[in-house]
Amino acid sequence: HGGMPSGHSAVAFSLWASVVLLTLNPIITLLTFIMALMVSHSRLIAGIHTKLEVFLGALLGTGLTFLIFFIFSVIAR
């Protein structure tokens, strides 16, 4: 089975967080969020990951992306 945390969920939610920070279009943001949910849900349905692994992957991907964007915005000042 998959490892801890879910790498697919981490990447999907990292992409969503990047889109949130780079666009002002709420439709694109919503569609990207739905895509991230679908990727995470597919990992659960296939039995590859548990809910905790998927949740922690989503949290890791989102958190690291926001942190990296924050660090680069501070450096750019």
C-alpha cells in the first residue's frame, strides 16, 4: 500500500495552493480544488491510502506551498 503521507494528495493540494496564490479567478481556484479532492478521493477508493494519510498529504502539500510562497515574498522585498 501507499506510504505516509500520500504523495499524490500532497502534489494535488500543492498545485491548488499555487493556483490560489497566483490567480484571482475563483472558478479556476474552485476547479483546481475539485481536482485535488478527486485525486485524494481516488487514493481512498483504490485502498492505497487511509483517510489520515490522505489528509496529512493534503496538509503537507498546502502548508509547504504557502510557506515557500511566503519565504520568497519576504526575500523579494
